[in-house]
Amino acid sequence: PGLLEPTSTLVRVPKSASTLGIAIEGGANTRQPLPRIVTIQRGGSAHNCGQLKVGQVILEVNGISLRAREHQEAARLIAEAFKTKEKDYIDFLLTEFN
Amino acid sequence: REKRLTLPPSEITLL
């Protein structure tokens, strides 16, 4: 916890459905420098988890920082975290603030 | 003249 930013929250999302079910916008060199959750689809793993909220900004995925990553790369990292068989969950470090 | 740098909006990706 000492390593976390004061306003950040760690959320573990179990892979409970065949999709993650979030839409993100943002990435390096855009108006939204870190990816922000813009949609949570009903029936997806993220929705089932119940702890993700629209508007939250994703700082890290499984401990990997999304800072300075362009949109496509951030999206790829999240997609790979969902796809990997190594873990049956994804850890998101989130903040409410930009 | 507008001096503020405006960054482009981001695309949206469904995951």
C-alpha cells in the first residue's frame, strides 16, 4: 500500500465471463493521457465484478504501468491480460482523478 | 492567436 498513490484503488477482476466488457478511451499524446473507462457492458467480467466504474482512469494492469503508452498499446496490454491463461483474474490500479 | 496546445481526442476501444 505504501507504493500506491493516495487516491488509487486496486481492483481484482475475476475472469468470470468470456469478455472483459469495458470500453476505454485515451492514451499518450491524446487529451486523455491515461486510459479512462467509458463503458461497462452488462454481462462482462468487469460488470460481474461490480467494482469498476465509468470514469475511472486505469493506472496499471497486473502491475504494468500504462503511463506514456499510446492508446493501442494500452488496449493491447489489457487485452493480453484478459487473454492469458496464467491468471484467472486481472488486477487494475484505478484512480477517480485525471 | 490561440497558443494553447490542443491534443487530439482519443479513439475508443472495446475490450
